[in-house]
Amino acid sequence: MHIPDSFVPMSQAIVYWLIALPFIFMSLKWARKDLDDMKVPILAALAAGIFAIQALNIPIGMGTSGHMVGATLVAIIFGSPMAGVLVLTLVLLVQGFVFGDGGITTMGVNILNMGVISGYIGYYTFVVLKNKAGIKTAAFVGAWLGLFISAIVCAVEMAIAGTFPLMAGLAAMGLYHLIIGFIGEGLITAMVITAIEKSRPDLLDTSLTSTQKVKA
């Protein structure tokens, strides 16, 4: 899902940067306010894990690939989509500048897709479903939907850029990330959240643990 520099005209890349920058600034403001000494190592560990899982790329064709994202997982653990934006921004900065994975001019659109869109859709889907469907199911659906929608948006962006046809892009990106979301993103997110809830509930956002106590 990483978009290289040559895939988006500079004029469009600037627009995506302008959309992404306010979210990046809000994520930094969130970090200054909400991160403490206990949470920083957890955030760093999640960033390292996301960096690793994104290295597992599945070639899709047309110069792009499919992979897991991880923004929803981070957002659920910290109780804010801003956490997902922050972690994905840090991961994409390292990938782009150090490893050449994803473009520099297109980093704005990559942050928008993987950090903002995936994180926000995934997290708020989870919030809506958690009391009715349970934390495990809500985490699975949220992570899957966040990944899928961000892939669809990426295909639309590529069509607007003239990189590849809309329908072909939607079919390729949508199908692959639909599958990756089920067997990867959704499943891993649900398993991790369930494991933390059982073994270290103190690491989760307090709204999750308090919800469980009320239901019990």
C-alpha cells in the first residue's frame, strides 16, 4: 500500500500533505498530553512490531503491494486514533528515509491512508461495536474494515493520479486487502487485544476495562 514518489503528481502530493499535517500535529499534541513513562515503551514496541509486519508484502501488480497496517491495534490499546496516526507516521518516516519503502513526496498520502483513514475507521468501528459484539469481535471487524477502506481509498487516489485504471485498482487492492484483513489484520488485532485484556488489562485504555466490569 506504500505509494512511491512517481505514482502521484507533485500537485496532488502537496494536497495530501496538507490534509495529513493537521492530524500529525494533533497526534503530537496527544502524545505530549497522554503519553507517560509506562506508555512510551509500549508505543515503541508496537511501532517496531508494525514495522516488521509491514515488511511482509504480497505483490498485487501494477507496481504496488498489499500488507497489514496496524493502526487500529494501536488506537484500541491507547484509546485514541491519534496513537495510530503517531505510530504510523514514525514507521513511515523510517521506512521512507532509511529503507526507501514508500516515497518522500508521497509520505503525506501514505500517512493519510494508513494512519488516519485506517486508524480512525478501525477505532470508531470498534467503539460502536464493542458493547454489543464484545471486544474480540469489535477489534476484528474494526481492524479489517480500517484496512479494507484504506486500500479502496488508495486505489481511488491512484486512479485520480492516472497511475492505473479505477476498476482494475479497486479489484486488485480491494480483493487482496479483503483477504489480508481477514487472515492477518483482523485476526492478529483480535488475538492481541484479547491476550492483553486477559493478562495485562492495565495496559489497555481504561474505558475498555471499565466496560468489562460493568458488563460482569
